[in-house]
Amino acid sequence: MTATLEVDGLCTHFFTHAGIVKAVDGVSFSVGKGEIMGLVGESGSGKSITGFSILGLIDPPGRIVSGAIRFQGENIANALDQRLQKLRGNRIAMIFQDPMMTLNPVLRIDTQMIEAILAHEKVDRRTAWERSREALGLVGIPSPEERLHAYPHQLSGGMRQRVAIAIAFLNKPDLIIADEPTTALDVTIQAQIIYEAQKLTRQTGTSMIWISHDLAVVAGLADRIAVMYAGRIVEQGMTDDVIDRPLHPYTIGLLGSVPSANKRGARLFQIEGMAPNMLALPPGCAFAPRCFAATPACSQEPAVQDVAGRQLRCFNPQVQEALS
Amino acid sequence: MTVFIIRRLLQAAVVVMLMSVIVFFGVNVIGDPVYMLVSPDADQAEIAATISRLGLDRPIWEQYWLFLKGAAQGDLGNSFIFGEPALQLILQHMPATLELAFSALFLSIALGIPLGLYAGLYPDSRISKTVMAASILGFSLPTFWVGLMLIILFAVELGWLPSTGRGDTVKVLWFHTSLATWDGLQHVFLPALNLALLKISLAIRLTRAGVREAMGQDYVKFARAKGISTRRIISVHVMKNIMIPVVTVMGLEFGSLIGFSVVTESIFAWPGMGKLLIDAILQLDRPIVVAYLMIMVLFFVIINLLVDIIYSLLDPRVRLQDQGA
Amino acid sequence: MSDATLTSPAPRVETPFRRFAAEFFESKIAAGALVMLLVIIVLAVLAPWITPQNPYDLSQVDVFDSRLPPGSDAFAGYTMWLGSDGSGRDLYSAILYGLRISLSVGVVSGLIALVIGMTIGLIAAYAGGRTENLIMRVVDLQLSFPASLVALMLVAILGKGVDKIILALVVAQWAYYARTVRATALVERRKEYVEAAKCLGLSKARIVFRHILPNCLAPLIVVGTVQTASAISLEATLSFLGVGLPQTEPSLGVLIANGFEYMLSGRYWISVFPGLALLATVVSINLVGDHLRDVLNPRLKK
């Protein structure tokens, strides 16, 4: 059985006046049917750009330079816009970060939902409207008829994100890319949204890529986790493995900087230094300047290797007790 | 909505009252009232008679009251030159001015919005850059000078279009218009273009800025992620958003089109209110001046009111705030 | 407070002005416009010394020279490179003298409007409450009418003359300055340093003039240039319509109006050359102002 999505050596670069930004530089991963993959990294690590690359929504000065994006076996990297338009919102849907900005402020909710159906299917408006109403009900929105007639500004942030999720599920896509969908929300609403998204994914068998900077959120949600740093996936594996036994020093740093109850009183681990300047990355491993385990070998580029069932880009995997 | 309109109507009434005070005192205190209200060649007895007839020997507040009473009955005095009621003369000349102003508004929208849309969608293309440079010129060039150039080019050198007058008019419904005859259209084109030039530039800039802002918004990217066609994104998602500021500003600018028509009408000898005003100023026909000023105040107040209402109808965010209040 | 905090910081090689100048001259168009504007100003100032005739000294004007096309020789011997007008005046001389009048009317009315508008704006911003409300209502009311119409209304009431035109331009434009100052001051007075200044017990007047005013200068300069250009253009328009400056004060607008009657008979130069001078002036000021806005406004910087 082929995976729903296979990304192979994806490179998305931005050709700016100041130089070339290699926002995504050789990223490979795959998402199986019904699988939830967490894509984690700091802001600027290229995780959102990876998501947008899959949908073909990279605007100049950026473009996909090389690599393949195989969706159900078909390479859609740099596919014609006509083809991508048929996939977008239909087979591959996306949920954005800020629900206050994603819905058009001057169009009613029903307009924005119905157009998403009509863009891909020849059904009458009545049917489309009914389906929109059902979709709103599925994401836990009370009195959906009323909400359909509302404008976005009449709904709270959490409600709007539920609408966005409902839109994403409208055409029963095979893959949903969720770009930090809970970052802009309150913690309690965050949990509800994650719950709804997880439930729907399991019910419909949809695959999902959940992009987040918050390892704690992804840990409770994803089947597999990929950690990105400076445009590359540095560690990738099953969630439990990555969380319980991180191998890459960066993953260890990320995990160490999450406050949690069982570490009360212990000093929070801190990754030294600043997020890298994407215009002037150090040669070799981009994380080396901030890494506690860096050796002279790190000035070379680490290749992807399989270590303990994981794909890793590191010369010095921290096999055990790195935190203590 | 009704509360909103009533509140705005009251505000408008206050503004009109205030402006009537300013115009009245402007004419009667700063200038010499007798000189203004009696034709310059009147003799002593006539002046004395007029003074007592107009009540100029009474206290100023009483005079203002009389002025208001007259104004309320549509009596703003008689023109010295024509001997007819000033208000009636203004109203007679109004259709020509409105025709010119509407033609200019039409040109501004019909040319400005598509050009602005193009410049906003393809900001780096050569055509866009040319359009933007031209719009800067359109802002800087004095209207009257452009009018002269249009006459030199199209009327004198090329001889394509007539340079003066209004052309044939026909009666449509209850007013005369030149927009329904070929000759009339030929006559209206140059003055309308001249009057529209500033507003075309404005429409280009507004539309371009709006498009560029909207295209970068998440809601456009989200619409693309939904698989919506580019055509629908531009014509529905983007246009609906930018139409709010464009319609509002262009509506407000309609008032200034009527004001600016003074210049254009003088150059192209267009028989509207503006031409009437300039002639009145030059011939010291003060009642016409007062009547024109009061009509313009009324015009602006009404336009501002209408635009506010349209704005609140267009923008759902404003509309609902008002209902809640 | 220690002495160290009161001493001025060490002198920097790159002064704010130098940085500003460097940024300004990055744009070739703006630099060109500034040079053109300076040339225009110099020509206007030096007019009596660099023109072949004083066009308003009747003894120097010969009626035989009237309506000569560009490049003709005048009766007095010199060449009229731009031709002559209906009464035999050398257009080149008339234009430079006209520039003097146009520029001075624009600049003087601009400056007076700036001072008045700035004062009213500062009063509004700092008084707050009812005073501010009242002032801003008046400002908004006036700004709902186009400046050209306000000026036209005023000249209709006041009549012709340099003083009256300046008054009309000032009244038509002060509100733009008032709005600018008040908007900037509103932002400034929320900032911490004004709080700090208040805590130090400084008087209101001191806070306004020493702290808020300097911060309003940049937007005021931008609005000032643009408004001066529009004042010059507006004066020319009014004069062209015959309701602005009288024939005895022949600004560019008056010259253009005088040439208008000859236009249809093909003697284009009488109107076109003064028009080009007006155009060069207004466009160069606007380009400089436009670029000043980009350089001085930190929000627009990329």
C-alpha cells in the first residue's frame, strides 16, 4: 500500500535581494493513511513552508527547487496550477494558524463554506448548504444554521477555528495540513480543538500533518514526529520513541525546555544561542554552534542515518540519559 | 439603522445651520452688505430704500433671522444681472454640472479601478509602473492646466473633439441631458476627462493599495487552499474587500467633483453652476454667490450622509455594530 | 539622577541628518526633483538680475514685440527665447517674475497655516476632553470640504488681492496641519517618556514644546511640502479663473490666464511656457515631499 503522502528531498528556496534563503532544504518524510504526523520546530525552521509547498502555495520570490512530493503516488511538486487547484481543499486541505485572519471578513460563513464545495463538485446550492450545516455540527458548533448566516467577526476565535476545521473536512480530504491551528487560541479552547481534530481524523480516516512549535501539543496527538531545524528534519520517528528517548541534541533541548509537573523544581533546560540566521547558515550541521555535544566532525554535513528505528541527522546521537 | 440615520440627519442639520451663520456673517460683516446686496450703479435714495427694505438698519441677529426665514422659503435674493431669483438660476444650471460630475465619476471608476487592479496584481510589470508614474503626475498636475493641454491637443491640433459648450441636449424624463446624443457625448468627453483626471489617479492608488494588501492576507491564501479559482478569489474575495474603501472615498470625492467643476466649466465654457458662480463673482452678483455657497453646503452634507449610510451597508462589521448599539 | 545620565552621548560619526540625507539621495528621482526645485528657487530669487527686462516696467516693454513666437528678436535687441505675450512682455522674464510671486504666496500661506494649524493641533492634543473634541469637530467639518472649494468660497466673499488670497489659502489649509500634529501628538503622549517627564514634575507647556513638538516635526515637514505645492497650484487655479491675484501681481496663474485667449489661434507659447514652469515647480515639490514621507516615516520602511 502506498503512503498517502511521500515527500522526498524537498527543497524550497526563497530568492531574496539579500540572498537565497533555503527555507526547506532536503526534507523527506511520509505520511500513511489515517496517520497523524507532528512536524515540530522553532519559528523560521521551515515547517510551515513545508506545508505550503505540499499545496503548491509558495509565492515568489520562493519556489520549489528540487525534490518530489508524491500524493497517492502522483508527483505534485511544481504541478500545473490547474491540477493543484483540483487537489486543494478537495483531496488536500489546510487549516491556518490565525483563525481571526483566515476567514474573509466581508463574506458570510455560508458563502465561504458553499464555495469550497462548489469549487470541486457539481451540486446545487441547497445540498451544499446542507452539507455545510452538517460539517459545522460535526466540529461542535451549536445552532449551525444561525452561524451559517453570520459574518466571521460575530464569532469568537475558537468558533472561527472550528469553522476553518469544518471547511477543511467539507470535501472529506485524504490529507489535512494543520499549520499551528491552536497557537493563537486560549489553552482550554486549544484542548477542545485538538480533541475535535483528532476525533474527526480517526472517524474519517484522514491523514494529517500537524505543524507546531510546541512539542507538548504534538506529543499527545501525533503518531509520528519529525523535528525540523533550519530547513531540515533532524530527527524523525514514532512519537513515544522521540519523546521518551530523544537522540538529537536539538530534540533533547526542545524537550528539556518544556516545563512539566514531574520536573518541578528542576532547572529548565535551555538551548543556548539564538535561532540561526537563515541567510548565513554555518557550514555543516546548522545546529552545531548551539549544540552541547558538538565535535569538530560537525563542520561536515551530517547525512541521514537510521538509528534505533529513527531517521537522524547527527554525528553524535545522545543514546541515553542525555538530560541527567 | 434608523437611529443611525436620524442621528446623522440631526448632525447634518447642525452643520447646515453653522455654515449658514458663517456664510451670512461672511457676506454681511466682512464685506459691505449694501455693496453686496444692491447693484453697484444704484443711487442714494435707492440704497436707503434697500437698506430699510432689507432691514439692514436692524440688529445683526434680527437680520440673520430674516435671512433664515427667506432661505427656509427658498428665497435667497434676486440676481442683479439676470433679475431672477438666485436659487432658481442655480437650480437651472445644476443638471449640466451634475451631468459633468457623473460623467467624470464614471470615467474615474471605469478607468481607475481596472488599472489599479492590474497594478496591484502585477506590481512589477512595466505597464503597472507606467500606470503608477502617470497617477503621480495626475495628482500633481493642476486641473486647469491639463484642461488647456486637452484643448490644445484634441481640439486645436487634432481637431477631433469640440472644445467648448455643451452640445445638443435632449429631454429625458424631466431633465435635459447631452449624454443621449452623439454631439452631446463628444462635447462632454474632454471636460469630463479633465475633471476626472485627479479621481482616476485616486482610484488607481486606492485600488492598487487595497489589492496589494488583500492579496497578502491569510484569507486569500486560505481561499486558494480551498481550491477556489483565481478568478473567483479576485472578483469575490478581493474585490468585496477593496470596494469598501474605494466606494466610500469615491463617493466622498463626488462632492469635490462638483466643487472642482468650477475650474473645468470655466475652461470648457460648460454652462453649469460653476461657470455661473465664476461669472457671478466677476460681475459682483452677490446673491448668486450666497445661493451657490448654501447649495454646495447642502450638497456636501447630503453626500457625506449618503456615503456614511452606504459604507455601513457595505461593511458587515460596521453594520452590525450599529444594530447592537 | 547621576551626572553620567545627563551628559550627552559620545559624538557619533553618523549624525541623524547625514543618515537621513544618505537615504534621501538613494532615490535618483527625488534627488533630481530636489535639484530642479533648488534651480527654480534660485531663478526666482535672482529674477531681476538674470532677465533681459523687467516685464512690469512699462518703459522697458514695447508693444511692437507683442505675441512674438519663441526665438524672435525683441525690438530692444535681445532674443526672446520663449516668445512674448499679448502686451509685448518677454515671456522668460515674465515667468521668472511670476515664479517669485507664486512661490512667495505659496510659501507664506503655507508657513502661516503651519504655525496656526500646529498651535491649534497641539492645544487639542494636550488639552484633551471637550476642548479637543470641539477643535477636532471643526477640523473634521472643514476637511469634509475640499480645500479648493473652501478657498473659492473665501475669495468669493473676500474679493481679490494678495492678502486676501493668502488668507483664503491659510483658512483652507490650517486644518491639515492641525490634524497631522494632533495625530502625532496622540501617539507621542501615550509613550513612556511623556509619563516620565510628567513624573519629573515638568510643566505641561514644557512637555508640549520640548517633548511632543520635536516629534511632530517630521510629519509636519512632509505635510508642509505637499501643502505648499497644493497652495501654489490652488493660487494658480484661482488666478486663472480671475478670482485670485489681480493683474498687478502677475503670478504664473495670471500669465496662463492671459495667454488663454490666444490659445485657440495657435499662439500656444503664451500659456504653455508659464504652465510648464508651474508644472515643474509643483511636480518637483510633490516628488520631494513624497520621498520625504518615505524616508521620515519609519513605519513604511521595509
